[in-house]
Amino acid sequence: MATAMSPSASMIGTGLVPIFYHRDPEVGMKVAGACAEGGSRLLEFTHRGDRAHLVFAELIQRCEAEHHELIVGAGSIGDPHTAALYLASGANFIVAPNFN
């Protein structure tokens, strides 16, 4: 998958970061496929609820196999513990607007 510098370079290069959430990993894979087909190399999954990290874990595992060109990260992360949870699941980047 992506390297540590890839998210920043891709954000600047494409000027686009699709952001989404859905509780169904199948819908997430359709979104990921559409993003990849449309030329986006980034995808941000927003943390919305207690089980969102489980959906993300499945999504990232499947994206590594089916859409390895995508750089997948997690957003709307509100605390370091949640950031660590997503990083442990394989997030390539974290968007955390409420803490440094």
C-alpha cells in the first residue's frame, strides 16, 4: 500500500479527498472502487460510532487486496486512543481536527 509521504503528496497532487462513512463494508467497497476508477488515490473513512473501526478494518483489508493503489485513512478522530485503533487497523493517515 502507501508510504508515509504518499498521503500528503497525493492530496496536493489531486486536490481531492473523498470522505464517506457507511456501516456496510460492501457499500464501502463500492465507494472505494468508484474512487479508484475515477482517478482518486485517497479515501477517508469517517469515524461515526462505536463499531465504525470494525467496518474500517474490513474495508482496509479488502482495499489492500482489490484497490491497492488507494491510500485509505480515517477522519473525524477525536482522541489519541481512537487514532491508535485506526492506525493499528492499517490507516495510512489520520484526520483529527480536534486535537494536536
